[in-house]
Amino acid sequence: MGVPTIAFPFGQLDQHQSSSPAVDADLLRWEEIDAAILRSEEIQRRWRRSASEETNYSSSLFLFWNNLCLIRSQVDALSLKEANARNYCCEIIVKGWSNVKKILTGYTGHWITFVLWIISISLDPFVCYVPSIQDEEKLLKINSSLLIGIWVLYWSLLIYRISISFYGNIRKWQIFNQAESIALLFSNVLLYSLVLIPKMEISAPIFSVVLSIFLIVYLVRIIGIYRLFTEKVTRCNSSKLAEAPVFKIVFNLLLFLYGGHLFGGLWYLFAVWKKLECWKKACSKHVGCHYRDDRFTVSLGDNQFLNDICFAKIEDTKPYELGIFKDAFESHIVETKTEMWKKVLYCFRWGIQNISGFGQNLQVSTYAWENIFVILIAIYGVGTFTFFIGNMQNLIKSAIDERTEEKRKNEHQAIKLKKHQAIKLRQQQLQQWVLFGKLSENLQNIIKEYQQYNYHLTGVVDVENLFINLPKDVENNIKRELCLKPIKKVERFQRLSDTSLLHLCDCVKPVVYAERTRIVREGDPINEMLFVLHGKLWNFSSMASSTNNVPPCDRRKEFLKDGDFWGEELVNWVQDESSSSLSNKLISQTTIQALTKVEAFVLRIDDLKNLYNEKSKILQSWLHKRRIRISGRNAQPSNQEQTPPTGDQLTGPEIVV
């Protein structure tokens, strides 16, 4: 910011000096000028001061603005972090809730439900231990803390059941249907009714009816556990688990232990009820005795007379009066001075012992409800024992079947492995076979496909066992590709048509000769021609071996190798009608012996005869037709000349290669 300047009228000042005004006026004028100069200097100083102050203020304002922006950026960063943290927390909550829903509705949820249902049913018999007797004061005491704790746990589990059913399927409960829910609620209502029976004036028949209904409903709950595990839990894992005998044995053991827990708790509750009933009867017969607020009070005297009447001395009491509760009164298990865990363990032992013995050692009184209770114990024991024996038999049977099935699978797997190895070995042997490379690629692939049916064959592959389990057309194609060239080397066969040559190839038979095998002996009849595919043969004569007059060129021909043939004289003999019609046979003048393993094709004399018989029939047919034409002709000579059919016109069965 620049400092303003003040312009002075120096020109006017010179004019005033050049003129001649009055002295006073001049002095006054100069004073005014001095004052103006002083004012201008003061204004300049103030302006500079204000400019410097404004500069300081601007810098301070700039620093303040920078700090404010920095603070705002920090606040924005904190807000962004807070928003990210809030979003992250929301994502965690959403993911956690989705995982909870998956747990509630998935495989883990079914297992949790199964375990919690067992826990809930196991908690129910603990309600039977809520009432107890304080014998000194003749007081019925209710353990309210135990009752409230069981009640809270029960409703917590019930809420969980409802939630898992709700999130599983709103319209249709997947695990707990309506019948199971009604049985669940009804059984708990009946159980709490049984607990409150000692506090009310209820007769024995009503008590028996309530007990029977309670046990039936409880049986429905136990069946529900089995159905839950078999139909819901095992469906997520394996349906075979529900049918496994081991699972059934474990379930049978759970039923046995749970039955001991339930019947032990009921036995404790009935013992409390029986003692209270005895006190009530004794109090009703005594003057001034009253039962009020769970307490027996006597207006005149004390209440010790109740001990004299109701089981004062257990050893003097008749067994039929105590019934099955003699053990409970002797051990003072129903009194408050006994600790809770001892009561549960003692009653659990009593239930297990009597269920395993079918209630045989129980001395029952004449009370109807007590007899019904013992009958139920016996039925439950027999049922669990029968179920256990059946499951054990199934377990043994399944173990035997499993071992048999495993053995069968191992044998099948071993056979399959052996077959695979045999096929692989067969393929390797096929690749190593010398003649296999002489076949076309298409034919090689066809042979490889059919080798899976020849895996049981042992030994190396040769021309003889190659044709096992091969179709006829594949066999003929192999013969044509391997034997056509050697057949064309025979001079008499060169005049035949291609169709006839292929027919000859189809007639040959594969043979294999071991090393040093004498195929034909000198002097034996010749019945076949031999076409060597692979190997080396020695053709010798006893006369030639005894003399050394054989030229070297002829001696080399005594050895037959790949592509050579032997027995051409058989073709000449078959074509000679006079010799073929006679009974004498063609005799070999040499001996043929294999020097190595020899693979060859043989053409038998019968096949040659059939071939030339067909040719002769064609010739005879032509001659017969020619005679007919000549006899029926006129005297005019024919312009066309008839020629007999050649070897090209000799046809045979055609097989497409």
C-alpha cells in the first residue's frame, strides 16, 4: 500500500513573493504553509504507522486463517475417521448378525438346538428337588432360588427355540412344529403341577392321572429328540448317520441315563408327598393340629406326636407302609439338611439301579399310584433293554456287513488295478511288436481299443493271439495289410485279380512257431503254403546236406526270412487237374525248421482248391454258353470273337478295407 503525497502550490508561492502584499499578510501566509507542511508530515507518519499495523494485522489474520483451516481439516479428518469407524462397526454388526442367522438356520444351529433341547429336558427333573422337608419344625420348604433358576433357564431356551424357528422359516417351523411345542409347554405345566401337589389337597387318583399324563407327554418329547436328530441334524451331514447302529446305541444310553434321572427325581418328589400325606392324616386325627402355610402347628402341646405316628422308627415300620420310599426315609434324603448335589446323585443312582433291574427289588405298598409308578419303571427298563439288545445285534451285523463290503471293495479295487496294469502292459507289448508298425495308423488305433478285452492274455503279442476277440472285418484288414505283398510275390498268383488276391488274404491263418521247431519234414505231404512275416527259417534237404555240390547262391536261398514264402509247388499241383483228381499227395523234398521264433500266415490246400474250383466252374459255364451259342447260330459267321474269361473275371467275396 503506497503512502499518499501532498502537492504544494510553489508557483503560487513565488507569485506571492514576487508581488508586494502587506507584511502581516505574508507572515500569516507563511505560518499557514508551515502548518500545512507539519500536518502533511503528521499525516504521512500516521499513514506509515497505520500501514505497518495493517500489515501486521494482515499477517496475523493470515496465520489465524491458516490455523483455522488446519483445525477444520483435522476436524474433517476426525469426522471422516469417525464415519469410517461407524460404518465399520455397522458392517461388523451386520456381518455378525448374518453369521448368527446362518448359525441359527444352518448345520451348527441344528446341533446347538439338539444340545439345548437335551439340556432343557435334563433340567426339568431338577424341579422335583424344589420341595424338601424340615423334620424338626414339620415344615414343607420350597427352594425358591432353584425354582427361579430353572424357570429362567427354561424360558431362555424356549425363546431361543422360537427365534431359531422364526429365522429358519416364518411360515413353517423347520425344527419345532406345533405338536412338539404343545408337548413342550404341556409337559412343563404338568411337571410344575406335580411339584405343587404337596402344597395342595389332592387325592391319590388325581395324582396318578397327572403322573400318567406327564410321563406320556414326556415320552413325546423324547421321541421329538430322536426325530430332531434323525430328520434335521443328520440331514445336514449324512443320512446314514441316523441309521448307524452306533448312534442308536448312544441314543439308547442317553435314554437309559435320562430315565434314571427322571425316575429318581420323581421318586424323591413322591417320597416328600408320601411323608406329607402321613402327617396330614395324623394331624387330622389330633385335636388342635392344623396344617397352614406349609407348616403343622398344634395349639396344645408340640408336634412331636407326628414322629411317633409317621415312621418314627424305620426299622419298626412294616415294609408295606413305607413301600418303595423306605430307602429315602432311612437316608434322610428328603430333608433340607442334605445338600442338593447329594440328593441328585443319590436319586440318580436309585433310578439307574431300578431301571436296570426292571424294578424287581422294589417292595411296593398297596397304594395304586405307587404300583403304577413301579410298573412304569419296569416297562421303561424292559423297553430300553430290548432296544439296546436290538441295536447291539444291528451293530454286530453292520460291522460284519461293513467288513464284508470293505473286503469286496478291496478285491474289486485290486482286480481293477490288476486289469489296468494288464491293459497297460498289453499296450506296451503291442507297441513293441515288430509287425505292429507295419499296419496303418487307423488300424493301429482300432487294435488298441480292442486290447481292453484281451487284458487277461499273458505273454508277448504275436500274430496268433492278436486276433483273439477281434471282429471279422478287423481280422481281414490285418491279414490284407500284412499278407498281400508276400502273396503277390507268387508267380501263379500274379495273374489273379485284386479281388481274388484279397480273397486269398482272407483265407490265410496266423501261426507262430517256436525256435528250432520243425514245421515240415522231408517226405511228409505238403498241405499248406507258408508266408513268413517275421523270423528266420531253414529249408534244407538230407541229400543237399550230405553233398557239398550245392552252389553258394542256392545255399543262400535255403534260408527264409521276412516276406519270403514256401510251398509254391502246391499251387502247381492244385492247378494240375490230373494230379489233383488222384488220391496221391504232394511230398516235400526238404525240411523246414525255425531258427528263431517265426510268425507267419499259412494258406491251406483246401482254400486253394476252392479258389481254383471256382475258377474252373466259371470256365465250364463259359464253355457251355459258347456251345449253346454255336449250335443256335446261322451259317453266317459272327463278327464278334468270343474269348474265355481270364483270371481277372474270377470273383470272390468282397470285404471293404
